[in-house]
Amino acid sequence: MARKLMKGCEAIGEAAIRAGCRLFFGYPITPQNEIPEYMSRRLPEVGGTFVQAESEVAASNMLYGAAGTGERVLTSSSSPGISLMMEGLSYIAASELPCVIVNIMRAGPGLGGILPSQGDYFQATKGGGHGDYRCLVLAPWSVQEAADLVQDAFDLADYYRNPVLVLGDGLIGQMMEPVEFREDRAPCRPLLDKREWAARGWKGDRPRAIISSLYLDPEVLERHNQKLKAKYDAMVRDEVRFAAYGTDQDHDVLIVAYGTVARVCKTAQEDLAEAGVRVGLLRPITLFPFPYEAVRQAADRARAVLVVELSTGQMVEDVKMAVMGRRPVHFYGRQGGMLASPEAVADQVRAILSEAASATSRRAARRGGAS
Amino acid sequence: MMELVFGRPRSLTRVPTHYCPGCTHGVVHRLIAEVLDELGLQGRAVGVAPVGCAVVAYAYFNVDMYEASHGRAPAVATGVKRAHPELIVFTYQGDGDLASIGMGEIIHCANRGEKVTVVFVNNAIYGMTGGQMAPTTLPGQVATTCPFGRDVEHAGYPVRMVELLSALRTPAFLARVSVHSPARAIQARAILRRAFEHQVAGRCFSLVEFLSTCPTNWGQTPPEACRWLEANMIPYYPLGVFKTPEGPDRAPGPVEPLSRGGSVASPMPTAGAPGRANGETGD
């Protein structure tokens, strides 16, 4: 297919359909309404089903029901709605069902605002719902990458029998960019047979399907927890994705940013390069599993690290864990739907470098005074 | 040659249930399984268990099963049925699950006309959590969270779910039955069979409310509990079929119609005259 100008939300919907998704359950919330609207129009064309749920709570439980039959299913929402879906998500993860959930993040907390934000990083990567579970979390930085990652998300969800979150900020959902859907796209993971576990009516040819997360025997539940943990460990081992720009050589400052913020930082990196400041940029694409090792290695080649987020600082905690105190980690964040500009990011980099320079000269002066 | 005249339905597993002595959950389970067997549905039935006393019902029904979160069984059933319309999907829910925390899900499932069958077990109390007040607890009935009896000034009146759902325009099969006597149980099975037949025909949403006993949390012997149900629940929760897909869309009209020219600024549309919506007086 030729490149086509598409809004992010619509590209996400089209990507899901091309990945074989035939069921969508959702509830309206800005700024992602174009996803359910697109699916309500497009799914009937491919023999699929769209249901407008009465709430996000219901939508996530419809997802649970449909995912248990082994079909490829999608829902989408934005931050406050995602909070309501956390009940269903915890059950889906516990019951080991594959599904894809798109969160086009808006500013919070509470009802917040409708403009872009990255305030749901903790919710997405550190659990969100109750209990001990993880979701694979993919964070696109362009409309094209959103379309690609949504298709991968279905393959990964099936492969791990686990929910996959696609975490985009409001910009990803609302901006228009050229997108290309490759007709010859191959699944990013092998397709497994679902007939062994899917609830499609029991005819005696397999054990009865019991889609459940109830384990009243503590020993059995602990074994189930450890089974889930082994799956999350496999994701950590095999599924880390990131993009690195200029981190393969020594640089003054390493910037770590994800989503559209990373594009702002990329511009700042290029602007600073013209002024002779060497900036490395590392962009996590999977937020769980987080690219700890890649961040550590890139930080080792920098004098300092700067994390830029549209929040008061969430991913920065993972960056600090990766760097483990070997370099100073600075943070620059905007909130409330305000964006970081390339100029502001460049100013942060210059401030870090000048502070480092003056600290160096202070140390030199102290050494000089003592001799 | 011996003829088998009574046995365990194929749609029930051989697992002994955990229900208390005298509890009617076991009877309702059996009636469902008998109807599934009679209609030859075991191989394409999918059940959804609730949170409540029947939380492990998936161990008892010998069909593919789900365990839903509290109150969400109608949403889960919606997902299953929309994904595979050829499956026969039923939920099994208690009064706290369906009429309290799951009120939104059941109303919208019915209103969308999902082709699923809901088995609603109303024993007027929370059983699993130890006897708290339910949305269907009767006025004056004692429960652990209304130790002086349900006070309708503060807790409102018990919810009559079948009547409430009957107000919806979407065609449905809605009925209330009881299982406190063998005769009532036989009657209940016939009604339940009709509910499943509507789903098999792809006709409509169906819900059967089963009045049920909870001797443990009512603090009664099983025979006392059956008599209490008969004397107290049936007068408040009348038995019968309340709505059929062939029947009238809704109740015939307001009990107290508003007269024209009164003090009401925007007249209510009269029942049976949908064209008079949007505040038009029509004359």
C-alpha cells in the first residue's frame, strides 16, 4: 500500500484490523474518540464487531470475555478511562489472556485536561490494577511507529498470552502523518494454537476451558504467581526495544525520552550539535521491559544524564535505577498538557554542562587552595 | 435390562458442591444442567460465574466456563457472545453481584438485547461475605449491616429487577420463579428452558430470577427458610413471566397521567405516543 496521510488514532485502528483484530469494545473519551469511531465504521466491512460499552469498566470486561475465546481483541481509551479498565486488566493478566489496550494519555490527575501528557507511565509499567502482574508496554513516537507497534502488539499478546499496552500521548493520537501498511508484513512472533485453552464450547476433545483468576489455595496461587513471573522474565530477556541516536560515541549529555517527547529531544540534539555540544539520545520503545542495560551503557559514555518527560518525573526513576549513581541524572518535565520545546531542552543541556563546568572549577580551586 | 430413570445431568461435573445444607443454589445448578442436556447444548455452552457464593460454579458446570469480576458477568458474556455468536452463553449471578455492583452491566446488557441468558439468584442477602444487606433484602429484614432491620428511609426499598428491566423497550424474555418446593422447581425448569430456547433461536436477551433461600445467613432451618420465602418474598417479588419478545413494548401507560394545562411546563410524552417527544404538545 502506498503512503497515506492518516491521523494517529485512525492509523491505530487500521493497524489493528490489518493485524486480524475483529472485535472492539470501548467507551468515548477525548482525545482518542477517532479510534472507536474508525472501528465502528471499518469493522463491519471486514466482518468484525464493534460494541460501544456502557463504561470503561464494562469495556474491559467485554474484552476479557472476547479474549477468552482466543480472538484478537482491542480496546482504547485515555487516562481516566484507563483507570476504570484496571479491574478488567488485572483479571485479563491473571487469566493469561491476550489483548491489546491503547492509552492515548491526557493530562491528569483526576479529570485533568484533554491535552497530551505522559503521566500514566507508573500506571502502565508498574502494575496499575491490583495484584502482581505486568503488561508489555510499547511507546510509539510517530504515527507510522504507532501503526507498526499496534500490529506487533497483537503478535506479542498472543505469544505471551498477556495484555499489551500501547502507550501514546495525545499528540500520537491527534497528529496526521504519512503511514504505510506493508502488505507482506510477517508476524513478529510465531502464531501459537489457541484451541487448547480458548473457551469455544467443550466437546470433550480437550480439558474444559476455565477462564479464571481465582486460586483459593495459597500454594497453588503462589505457583501461578511464579508462572506469571517466569513469563515476565522472558519478556525482560527477549523483548527490550529501544532506539539510540549518537550514543555509540562519547557525548556530553545523554537524553532519555520516549514518545513524541523524544522527537523534540532529537531536534534539540541536532541544534546542539551545530553548536558543538555532543548529545546522545536514547529512546525506550518498550517501557516494560525497560532498556536498563542500554541506558546504563549510554550513560557511561556521557558526563550527565537528562530525562525529559511530560510529567513531574516517572520514567526518571527507571533511568536512575539503570545509571545506579554513576552519573548525575537530571530531570526536565512539563505538565498539564504543556509541551517541552527543543529550545527549552537545549537550555537544560547547556545549564547541566555549565553547572558541571563550574563545579569542576570549584573543585580545582579548592585543590589549589589546599596545596 | 435396567432403565436409568434418574441420574446426574451430563452438564454437571461429578464434584460435590460447597453450598450450605438447605441452600437452593444446588437446585438451580441442576435445573440449568438439565435444560442444557435437554436442548443438547453442552458442547456449545459457555457459562460465566459471578463473585458471591457461586464463585466456583465453574467447577460444577461441565461446560467451558469463565469466572468474572464482581457484577461484570453480563459484560463478559457480551464479549463471549459477540466473539462467537454460535455459542450459548449464560451468566449465573446473585443479588449483590447483579442488582448492586453489577446494576450498570445488567441493564445495558439487556438494553443492547445481547442474546445471552442470565440466571439471577435472589436470596435477599449477601451469602459469601457473611449475611450483609443486599439490594433485595426485604424491609425490616435483619442482616449484619442492618442489625435493626432494613430501614427503607435510608436504604430504600428492595430492587425488583425483573420489573425494572421490563421497562426497557428492547425485546426480552423476563421471568421470576422460585425453587422452594418441588412443584415450583419443576415450573422453574420449564421457564428456564424457554429462556434458553429464545437464545438458541437468536431471538432476544433472557433473564430468569430465582427466589432462593439462605438458611445459614437467615438464621433458619431449611424448612423454615422455605416457609419464610413463601410468606415474605413471594408477596414482594411476584412470580411469573413479565416480558416476552412477542409481548407489548412497555407498560401500557403512567399510573397517574398528567392532565393538560397543569403547572408542568414541559408535558411528559404520553405512553404509546412516541411522536410527542421533545416537549411538543401535539394539539
